[in-house]
Amino acid sequence: MINIDEIFDYTSYNIDREPHIVLDNTKCVTCEERWCVNVCPAHCYAWTEEDKKMSFAHDGCLECGSCYILCKPQAFTRWRYPRGGYGVSYRMS
């Protein structure tokens, strides 16, 4: 059985310049839970308490959708899978 940390050893990315996820991080300021920071297995989200700002890096996204499901302030202006040929590719052997 493979664990989540080992998945990164078996993945490759073809990163699109156009992000497939766009975040309105002004909405993140009102969020008390910020589940996206804790639920993202690729650690694409980071909250800076000092600046009161959420940052997001789409280039390491595993496209699991957990952030989209758990986002209470609905801070996404766009959440879709990457265009054909881009994004994550899994290889399990």
C-alpha cells in the first residue's frame, strides 16, 4: 500500500502558465477555519497571519478538489481541472 507522502515520488507535472485554480484571497480574511491550508496534501496553500494573506501555488496541485469542497467563504473565482496535456500525471509503479 502506498501512503500520501510516497505519491510525490510517483508524480510528474506539466505546468500550465494559466492557473486552473484562481483564488480571491480577500475572502480568505473572513474565514476562521482555513481548511484549505490543512487539507491540501500538496501544501499549495499558506496563510500568513502577519499579513493576513492567503497564498496559493497551482503548480504543485494534485487536483483532488478537497480545497474546493471545504472552502466556506467560496473564495474560488475559478476551480477546474487543467487544460488537456497539463497538470499532474500519476505513475503508480
